[in-house]
Amino acid sequence: MIRWLKRGDQTAIVRIVRRELIPLSPHPHPEGRKLRKEIETRLRQGSTLIAEEASRVCAFLHLIIQQQTLFVDLLAVDRTSQSNGYGSKLMVRAEQHAVGVGCRRAVLYVDRDNDRGIRFYERLGYAIIAYHESLQCYEMVKRLAA
């Protein structure tokens, strides 16, 4: 089931970030309570979709919409639920929502060493348009159909 964030989901999101995103990132990250606080602050800046499996949060996508652009800020699927289509379902739902509020394009960033992530987004129609050395990541874009 795909749904919007609700109270109490943050603990599962922090766990997924710690297990799935931080190991791929070339940047240092806070730990413990500081990581939780950083994620909670980040989640307040947009909207979050949740994938649930047997009443357990197994994936999430955090998005921000600005100036007719969907920005996919974070997407992660717990390793025990990977290859079950949750990432694709979350992306489709985010894009549908964005089109519904007038977005014409979607933008996201992928860490330079996340080859699996790059292939995933390319399968969904995203294309690399730039590499940002200071961020150590690729910028990917997709035109959204109205």
C-alpha cells in the first residue's frame, strides 16, 4: 500500500536511511539523535509517501514541489523489501501527484557511486544532465506529461 506520511513513521524512515542511504553517500552524516532530528527537519520541508507491507514501513519517498518542478529529495527501500517494485510505485505516485499540481518536470540527484540507483532512474525515463563535483552526485531530469 502506498500512502502519505503519518505520525510515527519517522522512526522507520530513520532506520531505512541509516541502513540504505548513508552507506552509499560520500558525505559524513550525523548519528543517533542528531540524524533523527536532521531527517525530521528535512521531512517538514515537503511531503512524504510511504510504502507499507504487512503494516510495516518498507520504503519512502520524500518530495518537494517548487515552481512547477518535482524534486525527489529522498527515496529508499529497506533491503528486506527491495526488488518488490516499491521504489517504482513510489516514483509513479509522486510523479502523478506532481502532474496533478501542475509540475512539468522532475529533478533528482544520485550519489556518484550509486550505479544501481542511476540504472533504476534511467529505466523510469530520467536522464543525467550534469555531474556536480561539489556534491559528488549526478543530476537527473525527466519531463512530466500533463
